[in-house]
Amino acid sequence: MRLRMPLLPVFCALFSFCVFPLEGALGQAKPAADLIVTNARIWTVDKARPQAEALAVLGERIVAVGSAADVDAWHGPQTKVLDAKGKLLLPGFNDAHVHFVDGGSHLQEVQLKDAATPEEFARRIGERAKTTPKGEWITGGDWDEQKWSPPSLPTRELIDPVTPDTPVWVNRYDGHESLANSVTLRLANITAKTTDPPGGQIIRDAQGNPTGVLRDAAQDLVGKVMPPMSRARRMKSIHQALEHAASLGVTSIQDMNPSYDDVKAYAELEGKGELTTRIYVAPIEIDWKDQAKIGVRRAFGTLFLRMGAVKGYADGSLGSETAYFFDSYTDDPKSHGLLSDEMHPPSAMLQRLKGADAAGLQLCIHAIGDRGISMILDMFEQIEKANGKRDRRWRIEHSQHLAAKDFARYARLGVIASVQPYHAIDDGRWAEKRIGPDRIKRTYAFRTLLDNGVRLALGTDWSVAPLNPMWGIYAAVTRATLDGKTPDGWVPEQKLNVAEAVEAYTMGSAYAEFQEKDKGSITPGKLADFVVLSDDIFKIPAATIKNVKVEATYLGGKPVYGGLE
Ligand SMILES: [Zn+2]
């Protein structure tokens, strides 16, 4: 009863029939739950009641959480009762940073990430070319030349012999570099004479000829000549992405840089009731006026599809040596990295962000190098001065390498660090040789961020990294690099514990999209989005968390993957 009482106002607002749920008081029966899950080990992520054994759902919301006896008071003749068999039940995961359509599309594309040699890389592309219809491109791939020994960027010569007529445009897994074959270079009219665009680079051989790898903004040269994604292909990608998310317990995603066609497709699916993951979209910041002119503000929309955020880029990535640093790269003393093309010049970026903020839009800015991050914090300070203080929840996407002075600035400005722990165990293989022993201490510094009172939102950057939240929690908790060389953790003082990682992946991400009242914990009144896991990640050895499977995913009280009996 104690738990149900605060729910009354929510309840009455939601249901017009609104039967007053106090038995006896008005001589009326209280409404029964549609669903009760019992015999669960519920980790609620709600500080008011961290653990429970049962929950009840009415409509799409949780109405009771507590002991089996507490929740049984909601049992009626039509109530479905499910036995969780003592398994761990958590709030659904909320991935704060994905590229959803890319992810779905990559599930169908050539897979290069685990191609361990240049020969295997070329073989897979050649195989794909055999089944690719004339006129279609080979795209995707997610290659990682760091897996080759010795690591060296792929070249068009490697794949030209197996793709004489098929355009190839395959991306590095971080999205900051892609490889074109000669067919594609010809279509894009890229030759030895083509100059590097601002914020980008055409990699060239000793004679000055393009090798096929284009870095950051130079990738747009090919982007411009690529045939647009067909509607059928986009829909297939979204369906695949939704299915994949449900199978991994991801009940909410925050989609960074979707195209307007993507948003349109989501809206169509929402209308048909086919979204099995809740979506918040953050289209590119340069087009902020599109949302502003019709008065859309942060977190505008329905429980399934919302907008009102913009996503921008300050710099590139560590892997591509384009993250922008105060000091030069340890392994390349001439380079500090690159600012993105949006930052040419920074004053233009500031002006756009100031306009977007004044219009009430939420700002989510990709910044990885310490100087890129600092420049964005400088802009946030100036925007606050110009537009006044309010609850904005600015986000710095990735927040990878911080200057010592900036932890406190995050906290003071209320900036959320939107981080992807999988990147830490991936980059951790080689990051130190790139940035040296001092900067490494403030790299993926999740612990220092929390200690400074900074809020974390967890995510994956899928398709850059796997969408599976178990890998994210495993990475945050163990910091064991993918090469197996640091089983006790790389920069281990920055580890999180399981409870902190789960909280950041649920409440933290919900807060980052202004949805903490509806999502993020198993609390009466909130949406019934939850997952049941095969194993208890609080009890098993941390090294095995990555193997844990989702047994059931519920969205708004309905199973969208697996299910209980
Ligand atoms: Zn991203």
C-alpha cells in the first residue's frame, strides 16, 4: 500500500475510468493487474527500494513493486502471472548513443571486423562481389587494420582485382575512415589532383595517388555520389535493428545523426504500432532550424518516438588519429588531431549551437580529444552566459580524454558524459602508445567523472561497437582489453561496479533524454520496460558477464523477445 499511494495522481491522469484503488473506502473493487511477474530477483535501480521479488503491470505501466504478497493484492481473475524462477530482472537497457539504421544495415552487409589478415579482407569482399547485383555497391564492413600484423591501412590495390566492376565503399569500424576501390574513386572523381577538403584527408601513396582510404570529411566526396538508400532497404534495416535490440534487452535507444528519411520511417512504424524499442532522435546540428522553426523542443513526442535534440561533432576519433588534443600525439609529434568540418571556424559552430539552445533544443556534441572537449565546454559556458541558466542536460558524446581541469567543469555546467565502455576495452589495446602515460590516466575516466559528480549515460555507438549491453557492463566493470593482455583491467582505478554500470545504462541514459520520470527504474508509475537475464550479473565472476544472455524483454508490459511462462 505504501508504494501504491504516490501513484494515485499518475493513475488518474492516465485512465479515464480511474477506479479509486483503496478497497472498502468507496465500496468499489480496485482494478486488477494485467500482468504479475513473481519469484524474480528484481534490481530496481530505485534508491527508495533497491530490491524486490515481484511487480505488477496495468496497461503499459508498473503499478506495484515489492514482495510477492504486496503484489498479489493486484491479482484478479484476468491477471496473467509469470514465474521468473528466481532470475535477475532489471529495467530495460537504454542505449544513449547508437546509429540505428546503420546498425541494422550492417547486419546485412559484408563483415570485415574480424578479418584477421589483408588476404582475408580481400577474400570476403571478393565473395560478396559475386552475389552483388550489377549497379549495387558493397558497403559497411567495419574493418580494423589494428588486427593485422603489422597493422597497415588497406588499399584499393588489395581489392581491385576481385571487384573490377563493383563499387566498394567499406568503412573502418569507427566510421572515421573508409576504403574505396578504383571503381568508386572514378565515380567520385577523386584523383591525385583532388585537394583535401577541410576536416578531411585523402590518404596518398609515395607518388601522390589516392590509396583509396578517405579520412573524416573526405568521406563526403564519396557520400555525394552514393545512390540513396531505397525505402525498402531502410525499412528492412530498421526491422532488423529492432529485432536485434529486443533480443539484447535494449528497450530504448537514442539515435545519433539519423537522416530525416530515417525519422519518417520511424514515425510510420510508430503509427502501425511496430516500434519494439523507444526512440529519441538527434539529427545533425547544422540543420537545427528545421526543428526550431516548428517549435519542437527537447524530448518532444510520444512514449515511442521523440525528437528535439541535435548532434554535432567537435573532432574525430583516437583510432583515426583525428581526436583533437592540446598536446601532440605521442606517436606522431607533428599531429594534434583534427577539428571536424563543423568547427571550421569554431565561431560558426558556437553561433549555431547558441541558436539551437535558445530554441530549446538539447545539444549532444561528439568530442573525444581533450582540446575538442574543452572547446565545447567553452562554448557551453558562453551559451549559458548568453541564454541564461536552465535545465538543459547538455551532453558530450564519447567524453574520452579529459583535461584535468575539465572534470569540475562538466559538473558545474551539468554536462552529461555519454560514454561507451566497449570503446575503452577496444582502444585500450593501443591507446597508450598513441597518447602516452599521462593522458591515459584521464582516458575513459568513468570513475573520476562519477567522483566529480558528473552524470554518466551508457551506450555503445552501435554499429561502431556491438549493441549488446552485457559487453558494455563487462567493459565498464573489468576494463579488460579485447586482446586479453589486461585481465585485471586497463587503468583499473577507473572501473565501475556492476550497480553503477547498470544505473548508468538505465537511469543515467533516461536522464540524458529527459525521461527519468517514465523510464530507468522498476518503480510504480513508470513504463513496464524490463529484462530477465540468464544469470545474475551481481553474483557471477565479472569476466563472465559478457556471456550472459537475455531471456526475455518486455516493453510496456508486452513481451518483445522471449518471454516467461
Ligand atoms: Zn556515434
